Amino acid sequence: MKLKCLGSSSNGNCYIFEASDGILILEAGIPFSEIKKGLGFKLNGIVGAVITHQHNDHAASMKNLADCGVRIYTSQHVLESKGLTGHHFCHAIEPMHGYRIGGFKVFAFPVNHDVPCLGFVIEHAEMGKTLFITDTMMLEYRFPGLDHIMIEANYADRVLDYNIENGYVPEAMRERLLGSHMELETTKGILAANDLSKTREIILIHLSGDNSNKEMFKNEVERATGLPIYIADKGLEIDLTL
């Protein structure tokens, strides 16, 4: 099982799980041309695409994928917001329910963003269990037996404070981030609250371009967990095979 990151920021998010029996796309917030490029221009073998919420940096290319016959799995709210209700290849999923998508099992749960948003636990025989959470201010659930974790670490209060004090970002940014994205200490707290005894690595996703620091985030989470830490930059590839 290979994980490919095609984008992980407010400019666009898209990840690809490549298994021997099919490909699962997670988020479609980059140009369709970039998704096709990341797939080697081959759309056959895609078992589905799973989308967390309606914002374009996560869902901009949903319709393109669906129009090409890729099955989309997301909430009814997203389908309605994108005008895709009733599209033959678009399927509404509900939080706290599980779904089989090809060889993948996907469990959806609600997270806390400024619009309805889902997190996922994704399972496959080749990689075990992967937790995926992005665009949320917190996580109220605990998940046992995680082999891999993809978790948002969007900003750090101290970096945001410095940027506001020096006029690099507006004061209004603080209120928006507090209600919609994960602060570094919250990320570390969530990791501390979950059982990491099986976890092989942690991938930090959706870092803010202005209010984060890649090296600092990597080092702090590594010290807190004792696990290998990756930053989900565009072009990152990781072997998730157990």
C-alpha cells in the first residue's frame, strides 16, 4: 500500500491510497489535471473518492471525478452544496456509519469545523487501520488499534500571535482558526489520548502557510510521541504496507 500526497494545504488537498486491488482517493481539492497526473493519467482501478466537506480546497474536483465515472462518497450536505444530489456516481454517507469501497472499509464520524465535516477511519488488509482528521478544532473520539495516523496540525498559537502582533495576518484570523482548525497543542493532546502502541507513523497534514513551522511541528510531535513524523508536503510518498 502506497500513500501519495498530491496536496495538503489551503491551496488544495488530495491524497491517494494505492493498493494492489484498487485506488482510493481522499479529498479532491486540487485541479482535476493534477489528480490525473498523480494517477499517471489512468482512472481505471479507482474504487472511489471520499470527501470530508464542501470547501473547494477539499472538493473542487468532485464533479470532474464523478463525470468520469469515479464513485464519490461524501455527506448529503456536500452533495447539495455542489449541486450533485442525484448524480449517478455520487453517494451520500452518514456519520457513525461504515462503508465498503472496493477493498477498503471506511468509517465516517463528525468533526468540528465551520461547516459540516467528516473524519474517517480507513481500513485495508494491506495497511491496517488509518485515522484521517482534518479541518477540525478538536476530536472527541478515541480509536484503538491505529496503524497509521493522518492528523491536522494547522497552526501554533505562538506563531499566530507573533504574526498578528507584527501585522503579517489580521486579528480576525484568530477567531476563524479557533473555531475551524487544529492548533498544535490540540493535535498533541489528541495523540496523547489515543493508544499509539500499534502506530507506525504520524503524518501531519494541512499545515497553515503562515501560522505554522514545519520543522518545529515535526520535532515537537516526535518528542511527544516517540514515533516517526512526516509532514504532508506535495510529492510525499510513504509505504503503509504492514
